[in-house]
Amino acid sequence: DGYFYQRVSECRYSSKDLQGIEFIDSYVFNQAENIRFNSTVGKFVGYTELGVKNAEAWNKGPELAGELGELERFCKHNADLHYST
């Protein structure tokens, strides 16, 4: 009954080297991932018809610059906290 929207942002730490950090930002609607930003790929990728359209638009707009900054702002900034736990 109704719609389900979820956004999941995560940092994946594969080594203590700051170059081994990956930022993933996924947009999910009704349990289907529509679009994902991956810092390793460096752009949005769509997985549904709507997601592909959004990815094309977001890769040309200010959304891409905002996501590219999250690796530095969110993941690398918190790397010491992650490794200390």
C-alpha cells in the first residue's frame, strides 16, 4: 500500500590507503534500484528506463559535481573513524 523510496549512501573501505575508498550512492524505488553513483566509475548509472534518463541528465548537471565531492567530504574525512573501530 503506497510507495517505497530509499536512498543509500555508503563508503567502502578496501584498504587503509585513502585511494582504496569507494563512495556508492543508490536510489531505490519500490525495492528496485533505479540509479547509482559510484566514485570509481565517476558518474551516475541508470538501471531502469527512468534511471537511465535521470543518469543522463544528472551526469550533465550540478548533481555530478556534488556526488564527486562526497568521496572527499564524507568518506575520506571519516576514514580514521572507520579504521579505529
